[in-house]
Amino acid sequence: MYAKRVFSDLSSLMAAAGAAVLLASVPTVVNGQQQVDSDGADETVDVELPAIEVLQEAPTQVEKKKPKKTVKPSQQPVAQQTPSQVSGPGEFAELEEGDGTAFASGGIFDGPPGDGDTLGRGTSGIDGYLATGTSTATKTNTPIKDIPQSITIITKELTDDQGSNDVASALRYVPGVAVQQGEGHRDHITIRGQETTADFFVDGVRDDIQTFRDLYNAEAMEVLKGPAAMIFGRGGGGGVVNRVTKKADGRSIYEGTVEFGSYDRKRFTADVGQAITSDFAVRLNAMYEDSATFRDFSWLERYGINPTMAFKLGDNTKVHLSYEYKVHNQNVDRGGPSINGVPFEYPREVYFGQPDVSFSEFESHVATATIEHKTDFGLQIRNHTFYGNYYKLYQNVFSNSAVGAPGPGLVELDGYQDPMFRENFINQTDFSYSFNMGPQVRQTVLAGIEVAFQDSSRFRNLASFNTPLSGINTLNVPVSNPTVFNPVFFDRPSRRRFTNLQSTSFYIQNQVEITRYFELIGGIRFERFDLEFRNGLDGTVLGRIDEEWSPRVGAVIKPTTDLSLYASYSMSFLPQSGDQFDNLRVDAADLEPEQFENYEVGFKWEIAPRLFFTGALYQLDRKNQRVTIGPDLTAATGLTRTKGGELGLSGYITDEWQIYGGYANTNSNIEDAGTNVARVGNSVEATPRHSFSLWNRYQLTDMWGVGLGVLHQSSWFPEAGNLVEVPGFTRVDGAVYFDLNENWSAQLNVQNLFNEDYWIASHNDDNISYGAPRSAYISVKSKY
């Protein structure tokens, strides 16, 4: 339904952007003979400046470091590189130890990437818990130390060691990110005081459907902090989360994992890949899980399958195709209520609501196609097409008051049903060109176009209890027995929302290295956001067009090869239609978008080979928030300000000891709340002031290793009114690893070793979730 309007517009947009890039970026000399000073004498050499170095296209997993173990040549780890020399293998690679560059062997893309290869696919330079490069923050292959923005990378080895199977569990160990409850049916996080359900991406493309995301087909996950609209478009005020998926890279891999443990967990994953010919490779990832939790009446069934393939169309053209089918069904559990300004304490397995009618169903079909081409004169072009078709239904009965609000010893239950259909089409075209402007200056110019269409239909039906249209819209039940089995009928229409979104973006960026000591990056994105909204209940049709510019500038100083210092400024915007862009009210149709403005300074320091220490200080203002200024009257005058600092550490203390973690201090306050003057000075919801995490893995022998993690989060307020405060918590996790040989391994993960009682997340003042008690899980992996 989109093809005609997409490609008629796209052809003219691509032509215009391509011409602009060529005019802006053709150098006087490209990789030619340059005069440089070498040892005090002039001589003629081929100039290859290291600032924007070649990075691998696909993440390469390096074998875990173990003492005194002989590694086969095909498994040799990549030699350590300085961040200004980050390099990596071609897509179909077996790793060879040598000069720090991994070469492809017998795969579709033989040999190291050529000079000028800049467009990348995400994380690179992976070595255990450490990653030294990425293209996510800039769309070009860039060493982490050259990115003037805070970024945390979670590698597959780390998530495997922690036993993290989904996005939420992995993000809990990222300081500055608070994982919220999501009403029991979706990923919902807060980054730097900005909550979001939509700032999730997969391979750089928006993945905003509301569901829980599994990691079965992820090679790495990246958290870019601070406004990121220059690269990702609207939203992303506090940052974005990007998953880098596994690709058909030509390596022979046959891997299966079985997991079982507490609360009847049963999970199976498979990863199978092979080069079929010298020009064609395939890969298949699959997952099935049937589990429960410590809560009464809980259940979960999810499964997914993700075949991918890659092939060459000539020496300079590559094609990647992918399809994913995923189903995620589970009960919906929104925790329990509050009492006198704190969470209500009750047996942590007790369910508040009607469990038989509280569940979520999700089904998705996602197809992608990526074409990459490099011209003879070095211009790189990538076109990425994403199509997603989604169905989602969730319905629930949940606590909707504080204990005692409807009467002594009582709590109110309410309910609704929410079906949703969504169709996304996104096409991105990037052009990149890297060249030398002289013996001490190198530039990498990026320009691109993104065209997106999103059609959504979302309904809501409120509950009637006992009989259809009974007039009994809520139930007051004893808090001592809050689980009910009354008949529930979702027969009262509350919402009928139909939205059509069309957005078109142009962006351009330049990365300039001026000697090896100094780099500049600057870019800007123009986005036209055209939203049409129809209310199916009253027939109201509203529309709004926003045209916004989102800049980012930064500077990096590298006084030594091991240290970089940076400063940056960035902006982003969010239309008043909300995070999911499906709620354009009459009183908001004329309001300007919210704006996010971020100032940041920081450092990235390789304090030892394969050990990175990072830090950042920032101020993030969120302006134009909708606030009430009178009866039935709102204005975009609200303001929140977040000031904070972050520290991160990842890599190897020794060859046997890996570490990952950090600390964040997040001070987020309401500066302007319209007529709600009592809220001024309050903390922003779901934003703990302090968060700390530290995960360790120590390899005791060739066969045995242990892991230990500490997770701390200070108290937070579920709502901006700050009427209820959820206590902070400290949780200790552990693991034991056993490698029988190169083909068989097993591990035991124990979460909450000391069986602490604590609350882990909230949605509002009366939907607060307990954390799990001590839980143990065993996984067995076979790999050939």
C-alpha cells in the first residue's frame, strides 16, 4: 500500500542527496601521493590517516580469554588495538592472530575491508565484554574514543554470562537507565530522566512497537545517551537503545542452548550458519520459551525464528535479506498498590486483579533488505528497507487505588482491553565518502535520506464486572484477598484512534580529523513530521505538520593514544502527539513539539590494554512540555532539567578477570509545571538519584569460571506528584561456568543470591512490582 508513494518520492530524494554529497565531498586528491614529513625528511608515501579507521561491518565475537589453554588457529583472538586503530574482519571471517587486523578466510567477502570503507553495521572490535568501535552513533565506522557522546555497549558474551535473555534484564546493569514496569506488557525505560516506550531501534531503524524484546538474535546492544535525533530522528531525548542483530556472515556455526530452572523456566535457542558458496551465505536463529515467574498465575510463551541470507552482486555490491516471525504471549501483572506514601507490603506472590482475563498477545512479521555498494572512486552507498506488520492485544484487571482509599482495608480494581494494529515502512539511504585533504587532515562526509510511513489503529474498551453493561465499572476488594475471578466484560468503548504518519528526513554529517590529536564532528537533520489523527468515537479529524532541525556538534581532543576528552551539544524533538504518536488531542494540535537540549563533556580512557574507563557530565533540558494553565486549557511551557554524571568500566583487569559496570548520579527536577506549582522542585518520575552496577567474571581454570554481580538503585517516585516513594534496593547475582571442551559448556546463574525482599519497578503510585526472590537457572550449550 505504500510502494507507489514511497518510491516516487524516494527516487527524486536520492538523486538530490547524492548530488549534494558528491559536490560537497570530492577532494583534490584521493588516496594519492602526498608529501609528508618522516623523520625530519620529505618523502613520498601513500597517506593513510588513522582517525576514521576501517571497522568491521558485522560484530565479531572473540573467544573468552582463558589461562593456559591452547586455541586453535581458527579461534585465535584479535590482537589488541588502540582505539584509533580499531579494525575488524570482513563479514565472513575466521580470526587470525597477527597485526591487529582480522582477515576473512574462505568467506564471501575475502580480505580486509578496503581503504575508505566507512559505512558500518553497529558494534565492532568485540573482545569479551569490551567493544572498541561502533557505527551506531555516527552511521560510520568510528572508534568509541572518537565519539563525543556517552555510549554503553552490551556484548553477547556479557548477556550470556549474566543469563540475560531480554532487553529489560540486560539494561538493568546499565547505570543511568531505569527499567520501568511497562504495565506488564512492554519495554518501558527512563534514560537520563526521560521515559520512553518508543526509542528502541534494531540495526539503526526505529522499532517502536510496544512489546518485550528478546535477545535470541542479537549480537550486541548499544545504549547511546543524550539526544540523538541527528542520527535517529524524532524522540530519543534521553537516548536510544539499538540492537545489532546477527547476520549471515559466512562463518560456520552450529550452536544450540537449553535452559531450565526456577519457576518452571524452559527455553531453547539455536544459531546455525554456513557459507553455501563463495558468494552466498545463510544463517538461522530460533527461540522457544515456556516459563512462569514467582507470581501466582503467571505464564509466558514466546517463540521466534529469524532466517537471514547474504550474497554478492559483483565485487562491490552486497545484499543482506532478513525475515523475523515472533510471537510473545503472557499474563499481564501490574504489581500492587501503595499505602501511606510507600508500597504496600504483602506476600510477594499474591496477584492483584483477575488473572484469567489479564494477558497479552503479540505477533509480528518483520522483513528487511539491505543493499550496499561502493563505487570505483570510493563513494559508499547503502539502502536499507524495513517493513513491519504487528498485532497486539492486552487486557488487564489491576489495582487502581491506594490501600484504604475506597474504604478501610479495601483496594479498588479497574480494567480495560487494548487491541492494536500497526504497519511500519521505513527506507534509509546513506552516502559516505572519506578522503584526505592534506597530510594532516582527513574527512568523512555522510549524507542520507529517511522516508517512513506508519499506520496505526488502537482501541480501548473499559471493563464491566459480573454481567455485560452491568454499571459495575470497578470492584472494591479486601486487600487481604485481592485476587478475584468475577466475570469481566470489556464492553464499554473508550478509544478508537486511527493515525497515519508520514515523515521525511534529510541529514548530513562531517567528521574531520585535524592531526591525530584533534577531531570535530558536526551534523544536522531536517525532519518533516506529518501526522493525521482520526477519533473513531466522535469523528474528529486532526492533523499537524512539524518541520524541525536537529543539530549535533562535538569536539574530541586526544592528548595521548590512550585518552580522549570531548565536549558536545545536541538537540532532539518530540511532537505533542506523544511517545507513540497516536494521541493528538484538540488542546494539543496547535502546540509546538517538545525540545530536548543537551550539553555534555566527558572522557574515554584506555587505562590498560583491553580495559576502558569512561565518564561524562551533562545537563539535559526538556522544554515545551504540555502543562495545565487553566480549566480545559494547556500550553507547552513545562520544563524539566536533568543534571548528572556517569562513570563506566569494561574490559579485562587481567586475562582471567573481566569486568563491566559503572555509576550514575541523575538529578532530574521539574522546573515549570504550569498551574501545578506544587510540583516545581519535585523529582521527575521513575528517576533514581543513584544507580550502580558491577559484573565480574573470573576464569579459575581452563574448565571453571565464576561470576559475581552487584546491582544497586536508590529510591524513586513513580509519579511526578512525588506522593509515593519506592525504597531503593541492592541485589547480588552470581554464576558458575563449566567448559567441558570446545564443544560443550554449561553454566548456573543465581539471581538475588541473598533472597532480599525489594521492589524493582513501577508504573504509577498503585502499580508497583516486587523483584524476584532467589532464582536459579541452568543452561547447557553445544557448539560446533
